[in-house]
Amino acid sequence: MISNFHTHTIYCDGKDTPRALAEEALRLGCPALGFSGHSYTAFDPDCCMSPEGTAAYRAEVLALREEYRGRLDIRLGLEQDYYSDPPGEDYDYLIGSVHAVKKDGEYVIVDWSREILLKGVEKLYGGDIYVFAEDYFRLVGDIYARTRCRIVGHFDLLTKFNEDGTLLDETHPRYLRAAEEALDRLLEAPVLFEINTGAMARGYRTTPYPGPILRRAIARKGGKFILSSDCHRKEQLLFGLADQLNQPYERLAEAP
């Protein structure tokens, strides 16, 4: 049976309450459900939890954990952004993610839209997407040291808008070198790498993060995977995860 540990609610940019998601997990026969609201980031207040919202999120999820005990194993997690302050409270697990790259005091947002990403790369990187990718993966490689996360979220999120291959060449030596340098750093840490179907659920990609070349590199180097839907609405709680069970990933890990 499949569970999901990357789940967003109305406290950030999700569409459903924690209770509605818990009920959907029960309906689907999930043994466990992990909530992982976005940590507060000043550069993206519309998509993250506010400090006050974070406290309310914690309280509701912890109450649900007691209410559903014996029927559904509920975990309290947090998607900790690279640029967020450290969480002031304990969580069952953290997902470490990079959603933006800060350069010259400004943020290039990775996943808002293709146009916003390209505009930022043009302004701050002279249009050189590979210099940007090198900076992005430098942050990804540092995400465990920065957050002490258990799970590395959407390793190559910068490819969200690259389904047609025109944003960047994912076989380019500079891109692959930067990605593998990040990977090598993370393999020294006790982390799991997501097989993340979130962009598939929202129609941006036809394959999960990370891309095939990087998935093979993670497997070849001994990394461990965890399936994740990066859920933002209850109808997509387990989107595409059953299909991923049939793929040749070497090691799918236990829940955090």
C-alpha cells in the first residue's frame, strides 16, 4: 500500500484542509499520511505558511494525529526552504527544498512560471541558464547542511518548465556536472531522494523529478528513493505513485 509524505494544505498553497486530506487517505487505504506545509519565506508569502499559520497548522495536524490514531498514521512534517529560518519547533521530518536562487540581493524564483524564471536569468545572469543552474545545484547540494532534512525535495525543480527541452539541455556537461556535484555532497548525508510526481499532476511534465539521467545517477551512486506526489489537492494525493512502483528504481526507502 502507498503513502505520501509531501502534502500541502490550505495553510500554504494547498486546496484542502488537513482533515479532508486525512479522510482521502483513509478512503484510499493509505497506512500513513505526512503533512509538509511550506515554511515561511519572505520572498514568496502567497505560497508559504505565515508564522501564525504555522502554529495553527501544527496544532491541527497534531490533534488529527491523536484523533486518527489506530486508523491512519499521521506525521507532522515541514517543507523547509533553503532561505527560511530554522523551524523553532520539532517535526517528525523535514523536506529540504530550493525554490529560488538569491543573487545580488534579488531572488530568481524557480517554479512560478517559465517567463518569470527566464526574466530573472536574463536580468541577473546575462541569460546564461547554465550559470544559473550551477548556482541552483550549489544550493541543492547544501540543503542537508542547511536544514538537516530527511528528504531532498524535487532535486531538479529548475526543469519544471523544460518538458519541451528548450529551456536548457539536460544532457549539457555543465548542467550534469553541477547536478552530480550536488548529488555527491548529498550522498554523504542520511537523506532520501524524492521520486516526485507533482509536476505531472499539474500538467507541467510527463515524468517525475528527478529526470531520467539524474535518477539513474542517484541509483548508480547508492542513493535511496521515496515516492512523493507533492500533493496540493486531495484528488491527487497518490497521483502517479502506483505507476512508479513498476519502474526500475533500485531502492525505495521506508517512511521517514
